[in-house]
Amino acid sequence: MSETDPHIHVKQKVLEADATVRNLISSTLGRVTDAPSVVTTGCGLQVRYAMTSPRPESVTCLACREHAHREYLRFADQVERLGQPGAIPGTNVTASQVAEAVKRLRDVAKRFSS
């Protein structure tokens, strides 16, 4: 872990960094998850959790921005594929809900590439 690294990074598991995921886990398990003090980033460094952000506008490490961009696009493609009619029997997610989720994910990916 570098004490002199001035950059803001993104967690390697960028999709799990969001407060929504922590809230979902908390509501499902009835327990609050603790944020780790040190995390692995998208660029492979180990940094303090406080030096990471899920917000594209805050991330200053270019390698982390590229990593997050790829991860959000990959997840958008996965949601789009799984959201097709008949892909997962028994789900009640509408095509418009899938399209909106894919649009939001691709918008976040675009913000990381800017």
C-alpha cells in the first residue's frame, strides 16, 4: 500500500462498491456490513478504502477508470442478455425495466470513460 499515491481509485469489484448493494445485503441478512480498511483496486493496488469512490467524477486513477468502464459495460451486456424473454423462466421483470437498467449501466460506463 502506497502512502504517497494521491489518486482516488475504484474497488476491483466495482459493482459491489455501491451503497445499494450494501443496503440490499443489510436488509436481506439483517446485519450491516463493515467497510474494509484496505481494498484491492481496479488497477491492482491495495489502498485505503477511504481512497476509493464509486462515483466516476471522483476517480482520478486512469487504470481504475478503464477497469470500471469495462466492468459496467460487461454487466450491462449480461443484464441485457438475461433480460430477454424466456432467458430466466418465472421472472416478472418487464422489457422496459431491463432496458432502463441497461441504459443506466451504460451511462455510468460512459461517465467512467470521459
